[in-house]
Amino acid sequence: MARLTYKIAIPIILVGIFAIVALIAVGGEQIGVGFYIVVLLLAIYIFFFGLMIGQNLSSPIKKLLSKATELSRGNLSSRVYLETKDELADLAKVFNDIADELNASREQGANTEKEVGIKVQARTKELEETINALEQKVENRTIELKRLIDESESLQSSVKNKEAETVQLRKELDDFKQKITKYGKSKPKNINNVEENI
């Protein structure tokens, strides 16, 4: 803070010394045109002095404000470099340190995000492989079950056919038995002989 105080105090002291020297030069008793000229020159000097002081103080502050606005909008490469050797230069250095830390933090976040992304991709790949293996097992089991169902249906069809054949054979057997019984009551004698020979 002392350097900034000296920056403001030294020009003011110089203005005071200039005013004293001007009053001595003019002389206290003689107030004339010369005195008014000195006062006019003093006023012009003070005006330009004020502009210079304002410019010297506001220029670095404007730079800091502009760069702080850029930083707040996400531009982490924003830095302030002041040529002064006062507190404003110290403030600019602190500002640059903050920007560096924010940039490092963002890079660390990005690296962490990449690492997490890689881990998620690896885990996702493992899960996809597990899912594919399970899907393959399900598909194999489905094929096996379909084959067994087809065999079962084939066997059921075969059983139905055999049952139909059995029913047909029983019917034929019953018909044959009826014919035999009918034929046996009215058997001719020569059939009995044939039967005996057999």
C-alpha cells in the first residue's frame, strides 16, 4: 500500500512546492497580472496532474477488471501483466496465480473425467461381454428346447398314429373274432378236418 501512497503523494507534494515557489516569485505585495498567470498555470498543471494520476490508477484497475471478467466467463488463459511495481502489480500476480490454480483444477477435472470415462467403458465392455455370453447360453438353450419340443411333438404324433393303428387293429381283430365266431357256428365239416390237420 505504501508504494501506491507514494505514487499519489509525490505529485501532490510537487504541486505544493510549485505553488510556494510561484507565490515567492510573485511576491506577496504585488498582485498583478503575473500572479493570475501563475495561478492559471498552476490550475492547468493541477488539471493535467489529475488526469495523469487518474490514468495511472485507473488503467491497471481497468486491465484487472477486464481480465477478471474474461476469467469469470471461462477463459482460464486470461492473465494480467502490469509494468508497475506497486500493490496493483501484486494484485495482478495474485490474480494470475488464481487463474493458474483454476486452470490446473479444470485440467485435473478433465483428466478425472477421462479416467472415469475409460473405467466406465471398460466396465461397460465387461458387462456387454457377460450379456453376450448369457444371450448365447439362452439361445443355445432355446435351440435345445425347440429340438426337444419338436422331438416330443414327433413322438406324440407317432403315438397318436400307433394308437390309431391299435384302434384299427382292435377293430379288425373284433371283426375277425366275430367272423370266426359266426363262421365257427356254421362250420362245414371239412374245415374241422383242416383245423385238425393244422
